[in-house]
Amino acid sequence: MTGEEEAGSEGVPPIEGMPAAPAVAGRAAPCRINLALQGGGTHGAFTWGVLLRLLEEESIEVAAISGTSAGAINGAAFVQGMAEGGRAGAAALLDRLWTAIGTRYAFSPLRNSPLKELLWGPDLSRGFAWQAFDAMTRLFSPYQLNPFPLDMNPLRRVLEEVLDLGTLCGGGPAPQLFVTATNVRTGKPRVFTRHELTRETLLASACLPNVFRAIEIDGEAYWDGGFLGNPALWPLYEHPGNPPDIVLVGINPISRPDIPQTVQDINTRVNEIGFNASLMYEMRAIEFVQRLVDQGVLQPPRYQRLFVHLVEDEERMRRLGISTKYNGDRDFLRGLREDGYAAAEAWLGENREALGRRDSVDLRARFL
């Protein structure tokens, strides 16, 4: 979002049933922020809601986005929509993206039915279809179950329907975009910039190795970026000219009060810890550097003071098992959207004035 876009942008209609965003007076110019968007399958619909609320906030301008998996896809829709039609264009394209995801999921055997919903709610892990799917992916690789030239991937069809690469990569003014994938051969992260993006790079960022064949780009094979950056934060603070505020949208619970005991709960917790690991390491490094900056040991301009923020609803996300990351039921996605919208609303109400001034999350308490 640029200043020029802000002046002519139209307000984004609020989600039905949600209050309109409050007007903020007294700012001569919007506060610029960076967004860090986590991956987590269809739990990314939570981030959809957060983005819709931020788009309503005229006092905030998004300068750059780093995303992985679902976070990368949300980021791509946000950037293309901004290039096409400003704030309203971004909101409309996000809606179109998640409608397409729900529609494509209508043909999946894992989709909830009224009977499934009655028996075990949104968590499919206790149902026969999920257990059969989970067992199959443990016994056979995607190279056996989905061999070339089949290579079926519903997300590919969604990206073909929704994204216009010309606009996404080289359209009008829009935030920078960084997408992370994991190089299978080297075990290193690869960060693609906005102008390098293709549908294959987005598929690579969301490529779970037990479900999909590795995505080949320029002769290299890639898996989900969440193994090494969920999301990667360093492109946001290493890029010259980016603002100091990083707003992380978290969809993978960091902590849980209870010890998991069932197979389903253990698998869910292992997934959460694994896909939060890189974020925890990077937050530890950021906290260490920030402490040295505050003590005057490290000096600007080589080291800048970052302000870190976290938008999440951990209590809500704790109630969702690993199988719900594949749940594309329309009502489930809309429910997560509304949860994300409400979480962003609450965060803005409590922390809007922290932007540009201080952290709104205690890094030591939350990540160390």
C-alpha cells in the first residue's frame, strides 16, 4: 500500500455482523508495517480475517509481506489485489481465493458432511476417511500415489483460477512480497521475491512432502517452507528502507496446557512444534540483538530497533486438530475468517499506539 493508493482508496466493507472499524484521527501519514504470515493449511483462513481487518484500517500501510505456505498464498492475493484495485481490490481477491479453496475442496473425501460434523465436529482425525488418508500417506509416498503425469494438486487449480502473474509480479504499486520454500537437496531455505514468483514457487512453499511430489524450480526440488521459515522474518528487517514494525499473524499454537495422550493429539502437537521451530529460533536471535541495541552495545544505523507484534487467538486454535488443516468446509473457513477478524480488532484496540514506538509482545516470555 503506498501513500498514493491510500489517498484514492475506498473503504473495505466490514464482514457481515462485525462492527465497522473505528476512525483514527491525528495521524498525518499512515504507519508503515511489515506482515509475517504463518502457514498452516486451511487454518490460513484465520489470516484472511486478520488481513480484511487491517485493510479497513486507513492509519496502517503494509510495506512488505513475508509468507510461507498458506501465508504465502494469502500474501500473493493481498499483493495482487492491491496492485489491481487498492484496499478494496485486495479484500475482493482474498474473498475470491478462499471461495475457490472451499469449492475445490468440495470434491475431497475429507470434506465434512452433516453426519461427520455431528459425530466429531470440524476435527476429522477421529473419522474413518481421515484415518485412512493418514495411514496411506505413511505407507506410500506421493510418488507412488500420485505419479507423473497425474501429479494432482487442487491448490494448483486454485492458483490458476485466482492469480494473474503479470499483475502479481509486475503490476501497480503494492507491498514487497517474500515467499519461503525449503530446498530438498541442500536443506536450506530459498526466499523468492515478488518479481520471481510463479505458481510453482507458491506450490513449493506449500508442498507437504508426504502429500505432494516435490516442486521443481530451475532444476532444484522444493518442499514446504515451514520447515525453515514459518515465516522467514529476516527478509523483512534486512531489506533497506523497510519499517521497524513486524506484525506476525500466528496460526500454529506455541503452547498447550495439557500433555497430549491420544495418537491424534500427539500428532497435532508434533506438527505444531515442528512448524514453529524456525520461528522460535529467529525470535530468540531478534531478542538477543534487540537487547544489545537497547543497552547501546550495538549502534544504529547498522542495527535498527525492531518492534515486534503478534496477532493470534491461541485458545481458539488449540481446539483444532491437525486434520482440520485439510478442512475446506465453507462454514469452517468463514468461522476462522471471523475469528481472525475479531483477533485483529482486539489487537488494534489494545496495541494500535504501540506501532512505531515499542513491542506489543514480550519476546522473552513468548518465545524464549
